[in-house]
Amino acid sequence: MIRRERIAQRRGERYVVDPDAWFQAVLASAQRNHQLADTARRGSDLLGRTTPAGARLHALSRFHQQLTNDIIERTRHWRHALADPPPSKASSTLV
């Protein structure tokens, strides 16, 4: 996310933030949610979905899997939207 670069023809260095740092951070968070969903699903399978604990773990798994999908979808949307130049004022007026 952050890297150190040498400044050409100087003894100094500078730190550069990757322009996709926010995207990578959000995807890393989504990956952790996916791991939690998978762990809950396996627990649900072990306990059985008809048991109270298994049913709760199954619901938790479904919630975190949907949350992961939503995060990834919206992150990709905003990454694309932010990469496009904003529309000019003349073309953005509403009729």
C-alpha cells in the first residue's frame, strides 16, 4: 500500500501511497468477511442446520457471504466510477 522510493540524483527517499490502496484495503476486509462466512458455514454443517446453534451459524454465514458480495460489487462500481472523469456541467443538467 505504501512504498519507499529513492529520489533520482538525491540521497533522499519519499513514501508513495498506491492509488489503489483504498481498493486493496476494502477487498482485504471483504476477504476476512468471506473467511468468517466459510467458518460459520462449516460450523453449521457440523452441528446441523436444524439445531439452534447450527441455524444461527447458517444465518451468520449467509449474512457475511451476502455482505462480502455487496462490498465487492460496490467497491468495483466506485473504483470504475472514480476512474472516469466527471461529466461536464453542460451535460450533467437534469431535464
